[in-house]
Amino acid sequence: MNNDTNVLFVSASAADETVLETLLAKNGTGDDVTLSTASEAQHFFDAVYSEMQFQVIVVDDVQEWSDWRSVVEACKKHRPNALLVLLVSSDAAAQQCSSLLADGLAAVYPRNSSGLLALARLVSTLAAQSRSFSLRLADSRSAAHAGDETEEERERLVYAVSHDLQDPLQLARRYAAILNEDFERELGDSGSKVLNHLEFNLNRTQEMLDELLEYSRLQSARPERTPVDLNVLLDEVIALYQLTLDEIGGTISKQHDLPTLIVDRRQFHRVFQNLIGNAIKFRSERPLHITVRAQRIRNEWRIGLKDNGIGIAEEDTKRIFGMFERAAPGEDYPGTGMGLAICKRIITNHGGKIWVRSSLGSGSVFIFSIPQADDAGTESHG
Ligand code: ADP
């Protein structure tokens, strides 16, 4: 007997289908859930008259070939045992349509990220229940992990969306470039200004999306650990910024020799690059000086980067490690607010912690800790 949970998605939106598919496929219950899509009348009637059992039918309120109410009526008539879910255009519409719940609809969700997440959760719960003979067991397990699952689903959605937005965004950037190159004269002065503004914002969106994708990839990527001499790594990153440092008269010095740690080399390169890049970007009027320190405390190493820059207000010192969180005014300092979130994720993936000690006007010390079981070729500096 087949225990699969079959979902019929009556929708014309390929994007919603992709997002839902990604959420379901990677939900741990993916193997038990089959998603069929009906984007036109023929597909829909083929599906409802087929032998296939559908446990859930999701109806989009925007249909190219019919009114959603007729689709719902047809489902009620031909598939009375299926759970009927309506996807509507907004939270407000979902509120309005919830009066229909008594009328054969099991749920009404908005067609946005939280609605699709809720829908994926509903389907996963059904799949889990049909797998398990003990409903009580399934319930208690899902309640215990509900928080984790929501977080994981969010991660998957972030990945799916940032991945799927790359193509249309690149297309938009290419069209803007064509306008700039081939139609400059026709556009005139004010047209060119608008186009420049558009290109600036498209580039910024691309930057944010790239960082979001990188952040999201780090979630599932296990660090590829090898012994990494942090002295060498630091020198490589300093070399990247040497021209800028020369230009602004900035210096970087080591207070201690740094240890060799068993970490992911590429990811740690990124951490040093973000932290030093930030120290340069958020420098004050004073000539920039960065000091790098290392300290072994019991079974962990702590690495600190101290700068004499603009500093961070006490109340912002935790928030800035979140996604897209920034403390300094955006117009003065370019950036996306993803750098420290990426650092935090890398350090957390290595079992460590990252924090900052700072106050406005007095510079900052960014410190990260990395647990290391034994000396692993490291020396102690204290
Ligand atoms: P971004 O640099 O793109 O703004 P980050 O996530 O790297 O994003 O940093 C978040 C915020 O933390 C910055 O916008 C800034 O307000 C603050 N910040 C980070 N590093 C420093 C620093 N060395 N000195 C002062 N402020 C900093």
C-alpha cells in the first residue's frame, strides 16, 4: 500500500510551485509527499477524475481558466475527502476569506512566505501522521521540534528565494545596461539620471542577494577543516587591503603570534576579510590602527581585532550580528549589513562565538572564540 501524501496544487504560478516544491522536498518528509500541479483546466480535470488519492488540494485564488470558487466547488464535489486549502493574495484577503472556512475549506493562507511556510508545515504534519501509527507520538515530537522546524523552513525559503531571484535580477541588470549603452541620447539628461538610479539599486540588490545566498549556503555547508596558520591567512587578507591601507595611512599589527587552528580556510579568510574591511570602512578621523590578538583560554582560542574607529553604541552591539542589520548611517558607509551575520554563522558552524566590545567614538574590539580539543600544532600565547 502506498502511504504517500499527495498534494494537488491548482495554480498558474510557476514561482509559487517552485517555492512550495523546495519547501516540501527538503522538509525531511519530501520522499513521502508528491506534488502535482494543475495550471490549466485540462490538467485539473485529469487530476480530479484520476485514480490518484489527493489528501490535500491547494487552490490559488488567481486562475487563468476559471473562477476559484468554481474550482473549489468542483473539488468539494469530486474530492470530498481531500483537505481544501485556498491561497489568497494577502493577509487581509486571508482574513476576509476565513469566513469561508465553515464552507468546506480547511484553511486559507496568504500567498506570501509565511503562508507558503504554513502550507508546507500542514502537508508535512499530514505526511508525518500517515507514516506513524501513533498519532500521540507524532504530535509530541512535532511540538517539541516546532521551533527548530520553523527555523529550518525559513532557511530553506531564504535559499530558494535568493536562488530563484538571481536570473530575473540579472536580466533586469542586462536590460538596464543595454538602455545605458544604446539609448543614451534618446533618454536625455533626466532619463539618464533615472537610469543611473535604477542601475545603482539593481547592483545593490544583486549584492544583497549574493550575500544572502552565501549566508544561506553556509547553513548546510559543513566546514572543511584543515590546519590553518592564522598568521599566513592574516597576511593574505592584509595584502588584499594593502593599497587602501597605504592610501589612508592605516596600519595593522599583531600583538601575539597567531595559532594554527583546525578550521575551514576559505571561511576564515572571509571572517578576517569582513572584520578588517569593516575596521577600514568604519574608521574615524584618527589614523587607523588595527591590533590583532590571540589568547588561549582552557580549550578554546580567542582571537581579537581591535580598531580605533567610530565605535558602536552599546545598544547596537548585539543587533549588528543579525541579517541586514546596520548601525552606521547607510548614506555615509556603503554596505548590506550581511558581513557580520556571515561571520557569526561561520564561527557558530565551528562551534565558537563572536561578540564585540565597543562604545561610540572609542573604537571596537571584535572577538571570536574557537574551541580546539588539544594543541593541534598550536602554541599558547596568553
Ligand atoms: P556592513 O558593513 O555591510 O554594514 P556588517 O554586517 O559587516 O555590514 O556590519 C553591520 C554594522 O555593524 C555596520 O553597518 C556598522 O554599523 C557596524 N560595524 C561593523 N564593524 C564595525 C567597526 N569595526 N566599527 C564600527 N562599526 C562597525
